Amino acid sequence: MKNRYVAIMAGGIGSRFWPQSRKNYPKQFLDVLGTGETLIQTTYKRFQKLVPEEHIFIVTGTDYVDLMHEQLPSITAPQILAEPARRNTAPCIAYMAFKLATLDPDATFVVAPSDHLITEQAAFIEVLENALAYAYRSDTMITLGIKPHKPHTGYGYIQYDVDVQGNKENIFKVKTFTEKPSLDMAKTFVESGEFLWNSGIFVWHVQTIMDAFKKFQPEIYEIFAEGKDFYNTPEEADFVKQAYAQCRSISIDYAIMEYAKNVCVIPSNFGWSDLGTWTSLWEKHPKDYLGNAIEGKKVMVYDAENCMILAPDDKMVIIQGLDNYCVIDTNDVLLICKLDQEQRIKDFNTEARRLYGEDYS
């Protein structure tokens, strides 16, 4: 337990959840499920069951540090890694690894997004306990793969070696990573039984991931290695600002996981959803008898089916005749969009900013 840590990635802006998720108040700080807790609060509480509270770190943007302290009052300043710029997940993980290595060179840690839904908490913790134990005693990088129940084009896929015999630990070698395939390819993946959804949750020993950066991303490695005398000191923030200015934006999948040979996956089923889109929220949200998921106290629905509807509690919204739509009403934006066209929301957001300014980011 003493050498186990968690890094929660909470720096994104949730652009596919626009217009509710905004640059100045992104979805990890919202109660999108109507549970009375924001996504970051739920995630933080979840990991308190795995490691001591002081072993949970959060990587977020400098603009969100105050908001993080507001939503997680017990967290201390050293537990928040403030990114001065968005550089995707590889620099984020490198920063965490180098900082943690100066605190505990024998650390094993989990990396997880802040905005995922996990409905089966006990199963989730059990899988992570297994992964942490395996990663501690082996030079292996572990990812959690979700058993797919349908073809999905919004997720990455992991192909794994299903033919390994006598695998008591349920840990399998990864063959390939594929980012967001076409529908036909996704159907083939699911039918083969050799593919899992990529959850974006990783487990590794701190030295293992640092060695991987040194081998596959030497430029990023060298940038963060230069800060060994600054991590966990008052000079850390100034160093990180300089480091991020030198880093390119790249995901951990493209930077390391696709090249490394020591990657394993644990096929998992713990009620996971990445809550990345309005459809994913609709799938997990309680619905009325016509399949409508509704948030808002004064929403009236007639002849409508399979819709995701969100409105302020003090605003009356009347919906009639819609099927398979999302209707998202915020203080300054009303979005009405077919659920099967929601991948265009990013484009809508880009165009709104171009035409009417960054207030709509």
C-alpha cells in the first residue's frame, strides 16, 4: 500500500459535451449524472478506496487549480500538478512520473481520467489491485480493456493474445492498438472476440514508464529529466512552464503504447463508460418509458423518444415530436442535434467561436 499512488488526469475541456462543458468550467467539475457530486469528486472518492488520500495526485490546468481546491477541500497544494498548457496525455504522464520518482523511486501508480463512470466499484478496485501487484513485480505496462458489447466508433481498440493458456491472473499480452475505427472495422473487431475497448486507464511502476519514455520519446524524457532538482520544491512551477513550452502535444498511446513490447491488458467488466459524448450519458442516464433521459425540473415531453434533454431547473422546456435527439439548453446556448450526428458538436463549437467569439468556448 505504501508504494501505491494514483494520478487523475483532469485538464481537458470536454469539447464533445459542449455547450454544457465550457473552457472555464469543463465537465469534470459538473454534476452531469445528477448525483449531487461532480465527476472529479466521484473519481477522487473512488480512488480513496485504493490508496491513502495523500497518495492521490491530480494533473490539471493552471486555470483550474482554484476550482480543484474548491471541489476537493481536503487536497493539498503538492498533490495538484498544474499544467501551464495542454499537451495531451504523454507530457502529462511524464511530468507525473518524474515528480513521483523523486518522492518514491519504488512507486507503482495508476493513471486514470477524471470523467469516467464506474458503476461496479468493488470489481474496479479488485482489477486495479491485481494490476498494481503485477506491475510492481514485473517490467510491464498494463492497461485496462473493456469487453465490448457493441461496435463503437468512438473508442480505441486493443487487440490481445486470447490464446494464452493457464493465465490465472487474467493478464494478456497486447498485440495492437487501433484508434477509433470505421463502423465496419469495429464490427469485425467485436465479432472476432480478440479486441477490447481502450479505457485509457494505465498501471505501471514509475521506473518502467520512465524507461519507456527514454526509449521511445527521448526528447520528452530529456525535457523532464532536467527538472530532477526542482520537483517538489518551490521552483517546480517555473521549471514545468519551461518544460511544457518545449513539449509537443501527443497522446500516451501514440507516444509509447503502440511501440512498446512489454504492454499487457486486463479484460475488464466493471460498468465503465467514458462519458465522452451526449450519447454515452444518455446510455447511462435513467430514462422514461419512451427512452428519454431528462435533466431539468420543468421539462415537458410529447411524442418524443430516445432523446437526451438537459435544461436549467428554472426554465420551462417543451419538446414535441423528436426522436433520437439531444436538446441541451444552457444560459447562453441552445443545441438541438441528432444523437447520431453528435460527433459534429466539436465543429459547431469551432464555428460558434469563429463567428461570435471565445465566450462560446
